[in-house]
Amino acid sequence: MSGTTHKVEPGVKVAVRRGVLERVGVVMRIEGDYVVVRWTNTEWSDQLEFLAHRDDVTPLDGWV
């Protein structure tokens, strides 16, 4: 991030840590301690959306 702080909220582009990999997605909604993320590249997964814990989600610069 370019020195700015972004909150995890719907519409924010995020990196999601899944094991040793990170994938980029967009926050669709927040459910308590979890974030529903829609992947930006569906070729990587058979899932369109993923339920990630907030600790595994890092906001990125830019909005969708």
C-alpha cells in the first residue's frame, strides 16, 4: 500500500492469504469476523466466492 490505510469494507480490493499463496479478490460483504470475497480471476478456483477470516485479508490500493 502506498502509505495509506484502507479499511476492509464492501467494494475494497484485497489480497487473501490461503496457505502460502495470496489471491486477489473484492470484498462482497462482511459477516462478523469473516469477509466474503469474490475472486477477480475465476480461472484459479472452482469457487466464485470465499469466506475468509479478517486476519487473512489485506486491503489493497483501489476500489472496484
